[in-house]
Amino acid sequence: MATFGILLILISFTIMYRSLQGAEQRNGAIVAVRDLPFGQVISNEDVKTIWVDLSQAQRSYPVAEELVIGKTVARNIYANELISNSMLGSNKNLRTVAIQLPLGSVPPNLQINDTIDLWWVNPETLQAENLMSSINTSEVIKDGSGYASTITVVVAVAPNQVGNLIAAMKTETIEVVKHES
């Protein structure tokens, strides 16, 4: 009976020791407070610090909010997702483009951070073509009211996509298709 008691104490001690040992390996990690679209510059309000056991992967994750603030999102980051260094880029890799569209070319419920596809009608073939897929809105601004109102949709795109986007804007045939979640 005494042996059983000593064994129980040793097992309890071992479990407690391992728990404390694991707690010492916890590090600060940064998570998104809300969905952050590709191209958005991260601000203080976008992130928070949580404590997790990163063990061997620690070098892949920023450990302080200051290390991500001002960086640009290199791929969509979802709310409560742990932010790794590979998800971050710099503003040098993106160009912000404002697309002014007639009200009927944009879904009525379009908001910031929505994922969209941009389509246009090629004036030579009169065929609808996918101009860009799975980009996120950085801003959505309704201009005016009534029949003549427009919506400005701001997106961040790679430099090599800017020319095609501007050319399509000149045809005034861009349509926005929103991804539904």
C-alpha cells in the first residue's frame, strides 16, 4: 500500500514537472485579430500576441507585434490565424489601384477585405474574360447617389498586373464577382 502511494506521488510529480517544463517553452506569437487581405499594411489594431509552444518552429514566427506592424500581407490571413514570416511582404511588391465602376457592376454587399474576381468584356471579341482572380478589396467607396452613382473599389496587385487592369478600365466593361463565404 505504501509502495502504491509512493508510486502515485512519483507519477504526479512527473506530470507536474513536464507541465512546467512545457510552460517554460511557450513563446509570444502574433495572430490576426480579423481577416487581413493580401496587400493590406498591418496596423496595431490588426494583431495581438498570444502564448503558444512553438518549440523548433520559433524562427518562422515573429515574436513581437512590432515585427509585423507596417509589413504588407503577402497572402490572405484569417482571423485568429498564427502569422508566420512567410505571410509578410513589403509594399515594394504591390501597387494599389482604384477602379471606379458603375453601381450595377459591383455586388451590392461588397465590403473591405472581400475576395473578388475581376472580369471584363474584350472589345475585339465581345467575350467575357477573367482579368484577375481571388484578389481582395482594400477599400470600397460609394460615390454619389441614385442612377449615376459609382463605386470605387481599391485593390492591391502585383506590378505586372497594373497595365492590363488600366487597359480594361478604359473599356469601361469591368465587372466584379464576389466570392461568397
